[in-house]
Amino acid sequence: MKGWHFTETNKLLRYGDGREVVAGETLSFKGTPVLCEKGLHACENILDACDYAPGPYIWRVELSGTIVKDERKAAATKRKALWGYDATEVLREFSRKVALDAVTKYWNETKFGAFPEVVKKWLETGAESLRSAAESAAWSAARSAAESAAWSAAESAARCAAWSAVESANNKLLEKMILAGRPKAKREKKAVTP
């Protein structure tokens, strides 16, 4: 089973294990895997893997051996790291895209007022010079929206029904961005024989 797994940038396993994850190598676990307790974990959906991420280093992995799974995650006795990289910038860009999309589609100016332009610019560009002002303006806008939001049960049910489609689309978007951001493998130069 192929999946996604995150580590910190040091590429080390947590919970006292300390082994380094290395592309092309397979790690093994002795014993019976138990979800969230023991074994080598991964998620088929990249957004599910984000929920368990201790850091921004993304790994494409393949689980084998004994595998136990539920609808969101799996644990196995073997996990091969196919490739990985520090996806910090890709994850930041993805987060800004999703937030901007939500604002564009769902911000109600009648209820909440105009969306702060500095926040919109920061979401579009990620410019570090706008970060502090954008954070202040975003908190102010969020408080205003929370104070004036009185969602009906029907609106809540509609949002819940729409969430599954949005989550699926966002999962595909993030996977596409992670794959596109993957550094190209360096090709070894073949020795030329005279």
C-alpha cells in the first residue's frame, strides 16, 4: 500500500525510535502493528497525513508486511521511503491557496464587511513584508465574522454536505503540488569507456 508520511526536517522517527528515514531504504518493526500505538504509520490521503505531521518533511512511502488500517491511516511492519523532501514552502502555498479560495467563495461582505485587502494580498503572494499586518487584520475580520455569524441548521447541514467534496478536491490539489514541488532526482553520469 502506498501512502504519505511526515517527519521533522531531521528525518528521524519519533517516540524514542530515533532511526533516520532514508529514501530507498525500508524500515522494519518487530511485533504486531496497532494504529496510533506501534508500527510504521502512513496515510493514503495526504491531508490525513497532515493531521499527524510533526514537521514539514514529506515522504512517499510503501507499506508492506502485516498492515492494519482504518479509514484514515495504516500501520505496518515494513515501510519503504520511496522519496521525500522538505515541503515547507509547498505546504505554505497550499494553505494560502485554500484560504484565499474559501474567502473568495464564502466571505459574505453584507454580514462581515469588506475582507481586509492586506490579508488578500498576503494570501495571493505570501510576501513576508505583509505577514504581520495580515495577521492583525485577519484576527479582526475573524472576530467580526464570529460576532455576526448566526448560522441556521440548514446552512450548517449544507456546509457539512459540501465539506466532503471540498476535502477531496483539496487532497488532490495538495498531492499535485507536492508532486510538482518534488526535487528532480540527480542523474548519475555514466562513465565513458575509451
